Amino acid sequence: MSKFLNNKYLTLDTYTPGEQPQDMQYIKLNTNESPFPPAPNVLKAINSREIENLRLYSDPECQNLREKLAGLYGVSSDQVYLSNGSDDILNFAFMAFSGNGTQAAFPDISYGFYKVFANLQGTQYTEIPLKEDFSIDYQEYCNLDKFIVIANPNAPTGLTLSISEIERILKSNPNHVVVIDEAYVDFGAESCYPLINRYENLLVVQTFSKSRSMAGARLGFALGPKELIADLNKIKYSTNPYNVNRMTLLAGEATIDANDYYLEKCKVIAQNRDYTTKELEKQGFKVLPSKANFILVKYEGIEGKFIYEQLKKSGILIRHFSTFRIKDYNRITIGTKEQMNVFLREVNKIVSEG
Ligand SMILES: *Cc1c(COP(=O)(O)O)cnc(C)c1O
């Protein structure tokens, strides 16, 4: 740290991303990426002519892609916002809708970035404890009179709230924005985006990173009432209007054209998740019932950290969190069936040796 850093950032705790090791090839089950490559037409979309066009700025309005998304979801294009990954949108949402007297609330166990964004914006916040079984008690979010952020499915539990529960939260907090972060919704949960036509305070955030095999291209989007989308644009045009680059826009458009390819891949991942869950339960693991592309698991009597370390030695990366309430657990991203079988074999060796 230099002596020049603004005081307000001195104590900022930054987000810790999962490992992206560059030293060797692991079976990578640690950051919820897709094991499948983008659809063939995405590879074609990024051709040499488009690379020549990199000398030109990208379309700050992301018009083509917004229209494609609007068509896919049956909303109007002014209800769609695009950004450089959904982290960018979440940051903008904290910037636009919290602070200056508006406090934030989110679950104590959830996506680690919410707390970082709150601190970055100087927003006071409350972390609402998950229930004993790690589910969210929606009633704790009713009549809060705060800016609310909930991941649905939640991370890293994979558990969901129902649409009617989300609706109760929206209805009882009419003076504040409620962000529903649906990074994992495509793996079998239900999206609440149809509610954007009925609730002026609902912002739904999704990403191309998980279900659309584009984590490295950085593309996220939000669906919401056009007034909320205009607020996000106000922040975007005050920071970096070109925050989605030309190659990513093209890849995103080709991705929406290939929607059936991704639906099929999501189905395969959901099947592999249910298969892995059953096999782990046979081995004696406790597995939370996930609707996402990961599962949160523990083995009574063996430390989560130990299992993580042993697997890493055999070339398999999973995610361990040191957060107190989930320190006995590990989060395992669902990969291909072949990857999951290697994982199941290796983890079985670890737990049967104790
Ligand atoms: C991965 C993830 C994100 C961020 O996704 P990007 O679009 O890659 O920035 C947001 N929210 C949750 C809950 C996530 O797990």
C-alpha cells in the first residue's frame, strides 16, 4: 500500500477469487465454470475481420445483443442492461441504490462480493443469518426498509427461494430496490424476471459466465423496469461507457443464437449434479439439495480443508471456505460425467482412509 491511498480504502477487505492456477492442468471444480466450450458459432463469430475491427470502439448501447436478449426473454430492450460481468452490475447496483442513509441487507452466507461492494460504497449493511439448515427465511427480509441483495439459487448453498417468497419481499419493501442475483438460475431453478413488469423495485441480475460458458469473456446482464435500467446506465456513462468489448458482444450475440445448445448443456450438468449427489451420499457425505452447478458437501469427522488439500494433490481443485459456519464443507463445481467419476473415485479413497 502506498501513502497516497485514500483513507477510506485503508481497511477495505477485498474479494478473494477462487484459484486460477497456471502451473498445471487440474480437474477444475472450484469456480463454477462450465466444463463445456462455447457453441461452434461463437468460435466462428470471432474471426479475423472482427479482430481488425478492434481498432473501433464497441457499441456503448450494446444494441444488437440487448435486442436479442429482449427477444429471448420476451421483455423490451429498454428493460435490458449489459455489463462487463455481473460483478460490475452488482457494484453499480450498490452504487446506485444504497448508501447515503440507505442500508443494505443480504444473507450471512452468500456471494462474498456483496460485503465488499457495500464496504467499497461505504454502505452500512446487515448480514442476516441463514437458518440452521442453510435455507433463507424470506420473512426476515420482509418490511426491512433496506436495499436487499439475494442470490437465488444462493451461493454456495445451491438452495432456492420460491417466486412467491420473492414476491413477498418485493411487496413489503416498496421503497427500496431488491436485487435477485440469478447467476445459477439456468441449472434448474425458476427465474423471477417476469415480475419486472409488476414491481418497480426488482432488479434481476444474470451472467454468461456459468450457464453460457463465457466466464473469461466477462458478460453479465440485468433485467428490470426501464427506470432502474436507466439508473444503471447513468452510472455506466459516468465511468466507462465501453465496458463491454467488441469480441464479447459478438460472442454474446452468437451465444443467444445458439440457445438450444446451452439449454442442453445445462440439462447435462443438472443430471451430473444429481448423479454426483447420490454417489456422494452413498459414500456417507452430507450434500445440500442444490439447484445450481455446484454442491456444498461435508463428511462428518473429516475436515473440509483436509479433503480439499488431498484432492489438490491428486490434481482435482474444489473450493474450501474458511468462513466459520461452512468451514466443515467444500463446494464442488459440477463438471462432465467423466470428471465427476474421477472426483468420486479420488474422494472415496480419502474418506475410506479417514
Ligand atoms: C459467479 C457469480 C457472479 C459473478 O459473475 P460474473 O458475471 O462472472 O461477474 C455473481 N453472483 C454470483 C452469486 C456468482 O456466483
